[in-house]
Amino acid sequence: MGIFSGAYGDKRRAAAVDRLHDSMVAQSSVVVRRLGGRRAGEMSGHRILSSAAVTPEQTVGCFAQNTAAAVAGRRIVAAQDTTECNFPKRQKSKLGPAGCNGNTPGFFIHAMIAVDVADEAVLGMVDAAIWTRAAEPAGDRRKRDFAEKESHRWLAASTAAGTVLAGASQIIVVGDRESDIYQVFDGRPAGVELVVRAAQDRKLADDGMLFAASSGLTRLGTQTVQIPPRRVGDRGRTAVVGVAAGAVSIRAPRNGRRAPGTNAVLTLTLVEVVEANPPASETALHWRLLTTLPAATLEAAQDVVNCYRLRWRIEQSFRMLKTDGMQLEDSQTTDTHRLFNLAALAMGAAVRVIQLVDARDGSNRPASDVATAAEITAAVALAPTLEGKTERQKNRHPPGNLAWLAWIVARLGGWNCYYKPPGPKTMRQGWDRFAAMAQGFALATSTARNV
């Protein structure tokens, strides 16, 4: 039973999508010729991507269902962002305008992933929307309803988080400055908290301005913030920042169409963090964070900052999708339907690769965060066959947790237990072998039961 079991209206079709996804994870590639292995596998991949019965929405829904089971009882940051995929050599394609100048064919992916606040682990994909823009620009944005605008995607993803992550102990949706939209705060679903980096110097209820209100915030203390790496080879850095917080009441924008029932004023918490002494080669860290969470104490304000910092994991996922891993923009697929199906599968594969790489260092999280129940059953059977005679060659992790599964996958990828930890390539290749063996084990078990 794979991730897509029961989807697309046909067991064989779902199994073919599973194989394509597993091959993406193993090879960090979206080139269908490579993913298929043989000519028959390549043609199967093309048929699946072209099938009208296979849609990005169904694919994303399968990933989300898997994530929903992993978040139960946990405090979750749902990190969302948008990435742009450009294809400058596809001038005759059906893709709409993208790129800095709007002349490059391309499409957009707005994705949301679930991150465990306690250990910063990626638990899976929550939602994703994939679209291309019309050739003709949209009309005056101020005359359109919010639901008709591209910016509505930030609220739509927050709504999806409330549904998919309903089993979590707390849901905190995090977004960068592009998500600083009044309607996103005003329309947030019940049970969902928001942390958004402010971009707009908004008008306040007392006629003051948001950014100027920073001077009146309560100075709570300092905090050491781990700034994540921005690119391959970057190790990130730490920054010591001052932390201040207080309540602010912002007014609804006067421009644009206001939906019936929109609140004229919203009271939120503003948390400001400022780095006083950055390294000579670095820009000082300065975040203004608007949130629905309370931050009356230093500990509460630090928690808001930590939640926002976890947004880097969606950026990491996009890098794995594109430049650091899958190389989605190098795909030779030209049909829009096939390309969007490929993008949805590749987004899920990018998240899976990150999960496997994270697991190398050991984790107490359950293996079900990454593997299906059938795959875990197969892992139980495989585990003893991969152990050696010495203590160092034995899997010393508790059976059923993620570190235990990662050890099995690494061994299947060729890791010898003695030298450095397994690398990303070893983990990906190990997963490819493991997925194939798990499918064979499930088939053999099913056949034995029917005899």
C-alpha cells in the first residue's frame, strides 16, 4: 500500500504513480526517461502524467492525507510560500508569462509544509496550488474581490491547514512579507494562529503608523537566533537580537473592495527583533512579526520568533525541488497538464528527500512520518537480514521509529556502518531499493494469504 493507494480510480494507475514518485526520490530527478529505467517504464511514466484521471489536486491530496496522520498531537508550524518555475526556451509553450520582466514562460507553485515545532522536523506536505498566468493582465486589482486575486492563495492555504492539520495540538501558519495581507488575518479559520513578517506600514486605529509603534513596544530582553543557510555551502549563522512586543490595532485598508463582514479593526501582537551588532559582512537582522499569538513575556515572544524562523524549511523544499535537487526547470515536458502533474509529484518527492536526509542523524519520531504501514511491516522483516555480527553492525535504534528505518534504508543504499554517516545519495538509493522490496514483500504476503 503506497501513498497513492486508492487514488485516481484505478489500482494499477495508483501503483504506477507510486513507482514514479519513488524513482524521483531515489534519483532526485524529474527526467521521465531516467525515472522509467527501461523504455517500458519511460512510456508508463508519460502515460501516467498525461492521463486525465491523474491531476495535481489528487496528488497533493494524497500527500496531505499522509501528513494528517503524522501531525496528531503535535504542535505544528505550517510554513507556506510561492516559487516561480521559469522556462526561457519554451517561447511557444502554453505556459503564461513569468520571470522578472513577465516575458519568460513559466508557472507558479504555492506550497505549504508541516514542521514539528519541537524538533524542527518536516512532517510532510499540507497543500499546494499550481497555476500559470493568463497572457493578458488582469483588470484593476482594486475592483476585484479578494477571492479572485492570486493573493487569495495565502488564505486558501491557511484554510487547508485548518482541515488537514486538525489533529495537531496547535496549528501556526507562517508566511513571509508577501503574506502580509489584511484579509488573511481577518479571514483566518478557527483554530489557526498566524505569524507573518510585516511588509506594510499600516494605519493604526489611533491614527498612528505600525512601524512607528515599534518605539512604544515593551523591551523584553534578548534572544540568540539561528539564521538558516541561504544556499548550498552556506552554514548559516547565529545572531543576538533584542526582542520587544506589544499589542497593535490595525485598520482595514481603505482602498479596494471590502467583503461584507470584514472587521474594520484587528488587534494583533507585534514582535520586533533587531540585531544590534551584526558581523561586518552581514546585514543586521530586523524582523517585525505580526501574530495572533500572545507575546506578553520574553518566553512567549521568543516562541513567536522561533516559529517564524522555521519558515526556512519551505525555502529548503523549493531549493530541493529546483536548483539543489530535482532540477524541475530542466524538465523537457512541454504539455501543461503533464508538467503540472510532474511538478506536484516532484514537490512531494523533494519533501520526502528532506525527511530522509534529516533522519540520518537519528530521531525519536515514528517511522510512519515517512513510511506507510505496509512499508514498516516490510522493514521489520528486512531489518535482521541487514545486521552484521558486531555491535557496530547492528541497528540499535528502537524498532518502529524513524532512526531505525533510516538505518535500514542507509544499509540498502550501501552504507557500511563504519565510516562517516550516509550521504543524501546513499539515502535516496537506499529508499529506491527499500520501496521496491516493500512492494515485493506486500505482494508475496498477499499471495500467501490467498493460497
